[in-house]
Amino acid sequence: MTNISEISGFIWGIADSVLRGTYRRNEYQKVILPFTVLKRFDSVLEYSKKDIVDTYEANKSRTGVLAPILMSKAVDENGRELGFYNYSRFDFETLLQDPDNIEENIKFYINSYSNNVKNILENFDIERQIEKLSRANLLYLLIKKFNETTLDLSPKNISNHDMGTIFEELIRKFSETSNEEAGEHFTPRDVVKLMTELLFAEEGESSGSIKLVYDPACGTGGMLTSCQEFISKSNPDIDVVLYGQEINDEIYAICKADMLMKGENAENIKGPSSTLSDDQLKDNKFDYIISNPPYGRDWEQDKEVVDAEAEKGFDGRFGAGLPRKSDGQLLFIQHMISKMKDNGKSRIAVITNGSPLFTGDAGSGESNIRKWIFENDYLEALIALPDQLFFNTGIGTYVWVLTNEKTPQREGKVQLIDAREEYVGMRKSLGNKRHTLPEESINKIIDTYQDFTESDKVKIFDNGDFGYTKITVERPMQLNYQVTPERLENLYSYNQFKKLAESKSEDPEIKMAEEEEGKKQQEAIKEELLTIGDELYTDWDTFETKVKNALKSFDLKPAFIKNVIEKLSEHDDTAEYVTDRSGKPKADSNLRDTEKIPLVQNIDDYFEDEVLKYYSDAWYDESKNKIGYEINFTQYFYVYEPPRPLEEIEADIAKVTAEIQELLKD
């Protein structure tokens, strides 16, 4: 059996035939993936197995140098080091020869691997699965199935590249089976293909060199592999080195195992830990960065480290600002920008939901991060994708393309592409995934991106077009004042007045007595205010004097008196201005409003045309102005659709009404 799809299908069949009943379908990967890794490693080590075992027996007392000695003995037929070893006498064949002790023997076999493989298997939690399989009397059967002659995973039969393809095919199948759970770690291949091609769309021919590719939330490593295949296909002379970090232990193990089976440097895959709070590639910079970080994920667990790093300003990764704690997407984008080369070109392709585009008002962490991105001219393009593309969410998503070195025609500009209609429906849904990006749509998006020409689906803006100044518009306080039973009820919305009838005592009798006393005081204040009469006043000072005289026996603080007056007042355009000590009108907080003025527009001109025209006594305090940035994608591509004619709507209503009447008759 040499056909890739046949082999992956055979392994998939093992899951269905052996595990069904003991495991749920969405749990199959917990067993099948680590055992596929074991079988491949077992087959790869076959050539030098005897030499490794003999070397171990002769040198096992030399603990300090044993590992490098064994590593040098683990080679393929061409003498190339494999990068891992196993010094036990067991393999899949000999494990089956002692069925009574198979659980104990396979545990010894696993613990005889080099540390890099043991780390992978520990994160798979393989020993727990072995114990579960043993209890269910399935362990022997599973190993026997993997050891069938039809499943030949030796290097002679399956190359590293093909083995990686088989493993990724299994990952894809398992991910599609457990849509909701695995969707967080597995990005559909159509989306990966689009992002990869966008990442390299502006790249010219490169001569033989080394290119470093990084994914800070690498999942099973699909995006890294896609980038490697694209570069190698375009220019085989380029040496591609892959790096990644993953937080989930099992997914980290899958990615690292995949890299090791392909002959990649699996030590470049870091984890399992959060990239935000535990960057395990601190000093590394990369040529290409690609990622699908988690959407709307709370970063509470990272907060202490992220806050500390933000305090370093731009000496840390989060100098532009911090988004709200409920969503860390903009933290990942800052992290990725921090990984761009200081001297040299880097490009980023990252996918997010809509939140990072517009969430957060001027002066907020989100807005300040966007402001930093635009002012540094990092954002090259933003592509809106169709909804329902992912296994675990149906929401719309956006691909950001960023770089630290734009082409001349793109400098200072951002290209927006509306690709929300570029999809085909799937015959069978996979979780929330009901749409897919066909090859022709991917090609169309790439061509549109490269063409860099405006159309009904493409808008090109200057960076400054996304910025605005938020001003606070104030209007003078104009109030009338009157003591009426209705207005007196407003006093209960004033917290300090309400607290008069509250008690902190835990003793029920004291509590009741204090509350009763407080209610009497409230009623007494209201009775004294009623002595002022129900005359309507339009001057604060005059009414304030009346209130102070009425309440002079209560020894109330000035702030209490002020709030009582406000509760007895209503806005009145004919009343005199309420002024401060210097005679300037006070601002009425109830009339306060804000305006967003595009950065490209003069604030005073806008204020005169759009505010003073309607409120001639309004003003704004320049010291309160805030600069904000947002990307209102839907607004830029909004097309007005006039409502249907009234006659047509009435005809539809009449038709439905007639149908209802017929149903009622029946």
C-alpha cells in the first residue's frame, strides 16, 4: 500500500474498527495520532535499531554522554542522523510476542525514546490512553492492526514529505469529526491557501537563501507547512525554517510530531504555553508570519505578564496599548509586528473577526493600537471573507496583510477588498462550516489584490482616512426650579438622600429603628421644601437661597444642597445660564454630546457648519479632544437599496391576509 489516501484511509479504518464503543468518534485522535507517530518512528529506526540497542548496552553507565552517543548511532541508510532514538529491544513486532505483558512492555518502549520524542508522547498523554486500552482489552489488537504488513510506514515506502501529508490528512479528518473542539486549532485548507498566497503575493523572485516562517498560534502546523510548500515550489533553492508556538498540550504534540516525521527541526515548535505571556522565541525575528489566533479569547491568564510588558512601552511587545481583557486578537497582532525584522523585509498574514477593526472608542487600547499600525504604515490590505468558513464559528472574518516595507505604490495607503460573496455552498455542513473558497475565488482575490485598482469591490484609502478626532460638545446649563410633589420624588434618585433611610446595623431591631428614623428625616426635608411654594424660578442663585433657608435646620453639606436643587430642576431654554464663580456658563452634562471629525477635516470649520448652525451657544474644550482610528468596513461598501413601493407591500399584506382567512374557514 503506497497510495497516500489509501494509507490514511487504512489508519482511519483502524480507529473505526478498534475504538468504536470504547471511545467517541471525536476522541479517536487521542489514540490514533500518537500511535501513528509511534509506528512511523518504529519503522524509521528499523535500519539502525540493533546498533542503537548494542551501543546502549555497552554505554548505559555513561549517563552524562549517553544521549549524544545514541543520537549519533540513529541514522538512515545514507548515514544521516534521524534526530531521535529508542534504545529498548522492543518494536511493534516484538511487543506482540508477549501479549500478557504488553502494557508494561510498551510503557518501557515509550520511555526508551530520546527526550524530544518522549516530550511529544507525554503531551499526547499516551500512557493514560494505553491504560484505558489495556482495561478494554484493545491494546494488543490496536498494535496488531498497526503492525499489519499492508501498513508499511518505512522510509523506503513513504518519504518524509508523504508521511507528513498522511499525518495532516488524518488531522484534517479528525478535526472535521470534532468540529467545535478542533476548530480552534485547525484552519480549513481553503482559508490557509488564500492566506499563504496573500502572504507571498507581493514577493518577487528570491535567490537561494534561508527564509524563516513563524506562527505564534500554530495549532497543528498547517499554516507553516503551507508556507513551506509554497516557497519550495516557487524556488527549491530556498531553505525554509519553520517556527511556531502552541498553548494546547495535545495539539502541540501533534504539530511537533508532524515536524519530526517530516525531517524538520521539531525543537523550533515551542510550548505548550501561551505566546502572549511566555514567548519562547523572544530573540527571534522572521521573514514571514502567518496565524489564525483565537477570536474573542479572554487573556486573563496572561494579564500579569502582558501588563508588565506593556509598562516597558515599545521596549516590550505591547507598547501601543492593551485591548479589553475579553479579546486578545490585537495583542497577537502587536506580538507579530514585534517579530518583524529590524533590518529587512517581513510580511504578516493574520485572520481575525470584525472586533479588532472597530471595537473601542478614541483613546481606548484598541483604538490606540490601530492608530499605531496606521501611523507606522504597517497595514497593506484587509480582505473581508465570506461567513461560515470555519468549523467552530459562522461569523465573518478578515485577513490582515501587514508589512514593514511596502512597495512604492502602496506607501501610505490601505487596500480594502470585499470578498464576502466569493464562496460556494457545501453539500454537507461540517459544524458551522457551510461555505468554502473555491480555487477560482482564491485566484480572483489574489488577482484583485495584485491589481491594486479601485472597483465596486475594492477601495483604496490613505492611512489618515481611517482616523478621526473625537470632540466633546458642551451646551450651557439652563434650568427652571420648582417645588412640586412630582419633582420631590426625584430626590430618591439622589444616592445620599436615599441613604438617609438605610442602616448598616446587623441587629434587626436597631436596623429597623434607624431606617424608620431616616424615613422621618426624608419626609421632614420634603415638608420644609414645600414651604418654598410652587413658584417657578429661572435663576439658580435665587432658588438656592430659598432652599438653604428652608433646610437650614438640617445642617446639610453644600454638595447635598446642590444635588437637591438639581433634582428639583428641569431644562428650560428660556432660563438664565447657570454660571460658575467666574461668571462662565456651566456645562449641562445631560446635553453633552460628542462628534467624530475626520482627521482630514478642519475641526473649527466642521464645528461651525455642523454644530453652531443648530446650537449657537455650544462650545468644545480642545484639551479633551482624542484621536481615534477605526475601520468601518461595511460602511465603505454600503450600497443603498430603496424600499419596496408601498403598493407592492400592501398587495403582499392583502395576499397573506386572504390566505389566513381561508385557513380560518377550514
